[in-house]
Amino acid sequence: MRIDRPTPTPETLHAWLSAAPARITDLRKALRERDRLGQELSRVRRDVRRLKAVCWGVVGLLGLVALLSALAASRVFLPAEVDEIRARRFIVVDDRGTARVQLGLLGEEGAGLELADSRGVGRAAIAVRPNGAAAIEMLGEERDPRVTLEVLPDGSPRLELRGPDGMSAVTVGVRRDGAAHVLLADHHGQHRSALTIAPGGSPGLTLNDETGTPRLGLTVAPDDWSEMDLYDRAGALRLGLSVSPQGAPVIGFDDNAGRRRMLIGLFLDGKPMLDFFDQRGVARLLMTLRATGTPRLIAVGRKNQIIWEVP
């Protein structure tokens, strides 16, 4: 169905035509404003892109600086080739976190290295003590030293073996003057035997009783006399056996004060002799045989003169 629109009146048409130029002017202004806003928007977009580029450049520069700084720091703190590392203590642990190796300082600035078993119990240690002595220790299950090898502050080496009770059983050492010794102890820690080498090279063996008192001694003297000495419980020499370098055997008997009272021996020519001494150590009676086999008896006075002789 067709609807007829009303025809505008001349007054309406005239009013519309009169307002048309003003509307066209407003439209042109709007178009110009849109163009200006578009240009402003384009300029802002360009500025944003430039700012982004600048920001990324700054970020890249900062990243490069940080990378170079990290590389420099890694060369300082974690160099590829390390000539020296300084620390107070190192601890190495196994997969369970148990300390197995400890390297560090001891009390009063000693230094030590300790190796532990899977339970964390120390079994071996290397130490430099505060007094300068260097030592290697092998420990038992209860951390009791069983073997100790050390160099004393004066440079003397010493090896010590201990029993299950921790008492020293064997000691081997060399003194600063060159004398060497091997000491054997019982389960009470009492020295029972000593094998020694004097600084001059003379060997000796001493056997002690349970109180540590010497009871038997064997030695080769510096002048090549071979000797065996027997002592009483007080440590006094009571019987001595010796052989001269030329082969003459001698047996000496001493009193409880250590004074020689009787001597039995053979001369180099094979003649026997028997001497008796007074409490001052002066020979007072001599018995021997002459070359012909005749017995000879000599009595000596207090002033060491012969007062009687037979025959």
C-alpha cells in the first residue's frame, strides 16, 4: 500500500536551504577535525613505536651489561683454572648426608684431615698439632687410636701401636741424637722389653719385670765387648757375663749395692782366674794357674800390695 508523503511547504523548504551552508561548514570542520585527530593518532603511534624500540634497546643493553658482569664475576669467583682456594673448613658428605671427609683447622690453629666410615665415625686422621708435631692416626670403631705415626716438634719420628684397651703396646722411635728404640709394653702399659741402638751404633736389649724394673740386659759395647747383665728385683746388677773383643770370657758377681765382689774368667792364653774384692772394690785375693799348670794364690793388702803369695 502506498503512503503519500506530505509535500513540504515553501516556507519549510526555504528554511532548510537557508541552513544548508552552515551545516556544510560544520561538516567540513568535522572532517578537518577528524583528519587532524587521525594525524595526531598516527604521530602518537609513531612515537609509541619509537619509544618501544628505545626501550628494547635499553633492555638489550642492560642485558648485555649484566651478561658481561656475570662473566667477569664468574672469572673472579669461579675461574676456569683455579690456582688457589682459601677456606677455613671443607666437609664432604655422601648421598645420605653423612660427613665422610673433613678438612679444616683444629683448636689453637692446628690443622687436620679426617676420614670417616659410612656411619660417620672417624677412622683415619692426618693432623698438624699446635706444637708443630705432624701425626697420622688410624682409629678403631670407638675412635680409639690404634696406630699413631708422628714426627715430634724436634724432628724425631715415632710409631705407636695400641691394643684394644687403648694402652700402648709397641713404640718405635728415633731420637734427635740418632738413638733408635723399640719398646714393648704389657696390657697394663708397663714397658717389659726394649731394643735400643745407641747413638754410637751399639745395640742393646733389656727385659723388665711387671714393675718395669730391668732384670736382664744384653748389649754390645762400643769397644766390642759383648755383655749380659742380670739384675735383682730392686734393679741392682748382681751378675754380669762378658767377652772381650779378643775372646776372653769374664763372669762378675756384685753385691746388692752394685759393688763388684767376685770375678771369674779366662786370660787370653786360656789360664783361669778367680778374684775376690772388698767392699771398696779393691781386689784382695787372686787365684790362678801358672803357664806350667801350677796353682797360684795371691793375697793383697788394703794398700794394694801383695802380702801373701803361694807358691
